Amino acid sequence: MGNERRGVMTVEVLYARPGAIWRRSVELPSGATVAQALDASGLLLSFPEFGAHPPPAGVFGRICAPEQTLAPGDRVEVYRPLVFDPMESRRRRARHRGRQTAEPS
């Protein structure tokens, strides 16, 4: 990433959908934010279902505010809403395992 010396950095924006990954590399001025990366990537134009409001995003798996400053080489990840509650899913699996291991007397 040799562009950093000119005040330009490259970051990657990813949005994982079921069955497909949307990915764009964008060049931004040093000190750019997550919101600027999402805008430059064309995400909101490619996915009008987001409306005017960008979806939750993070950098390398850590959710952050749109005002978060990026560093060269960062990966901005766009998060989808959960389709299930992870805690409820764990409870269901535990109940299911409990039924499988309990033998009727």
C-alpha cells in the first residue's frame, strides 16, 4: 500500500449476503471515516433497501460508529440484522441435546 505517502489510503468495504459477498476497494484521503468509505464504495446505491441510513458497520469484526477514522488497509464490514437470537438458539440446542441423552426408564 504505497499510496499512504501521498495522503491517500486504500480500504476494503464488504457486505456478506446469503450466497454472495459484495466487495469494493476504495481509495480515500488519509483520515477518512467509515461513513466516507461506505459512501465512496457505492454501497447505498447498490443496495437501496438500506435507504438513506447506512447499516451498522465495523472494522475487522469490531462494530464502530460511522465517524470512526480508518487506517490504510482497514476492512470495513457491513452487518446484516440477525435472523435469530443467538442466546435463544443456544437454549434450543441445549434442550434438544438434553432430550437426546435422557433415556426413558
